[in-house]
Amino acid sequence: MPPRRRSKKNRDLPDNLSVDTKKNGAVYYCYTHPITRKRNHWGRTTKARAVAAANQLNAKLMQSEDLIAEVLTKETGNTVTDALFKTVIERYKTECVPNKKIKASTLEIKGVSA
């Protein structure tokens, strides 16, 4: 079943952003957190600032439907960011550590081969 249609006043706004117009003509923008559904009232701000902020929040907070990340998580048990972080650590160990003047005892404690 498709979601219900947005009202005319909210149709041109991004997801989770709505507008409240008061009787005196004041326009207030409100963002609804996609996970907790709590509403954050931004007060009297411009439409451009509200839309830009809502787009940034939606990009960070809304769960993406990334199929590649889902497959990698199922296969390896790790997320994509974990895999990338592990490669960065390995690259640091091979490229940076040998150039540093670190005593052998420190390398033994840290578990890094010299």
C-alpha cells in the first residue's frame, strides 16, 4: 500500500520536513526525526535553509537501501565501514610504521611486526 499523499503545503518539501503556518501569517518549519519520530521545531527560518538542513539530516539519518553493503555484511559479518577501517590500519602498519623511529619493545607491546 503506498503512503498517503502529502498535503499541498508540504508537497514541495523534502521528506520529514513540514510547515506550520500560523493565523498571523508566520511560517514555522518542523523536522521529524525518521527513527524516533520526535519533532524538532526550527522556528522562523527561511525555506531554503530549512530545505537544505532537512536534506542533510535525511542523508545522515535515513537508512539507505544499499544492496552492496547488505551483501557484504551478510557474507563477512562486518559492515563496509569496518572493512574499510581494517584496510586503512593494515596500510598504516605497512607504510608508516617502518618509517617511524619506534623501539622494538614498543612494537612488541603493540603487536606490530617491525
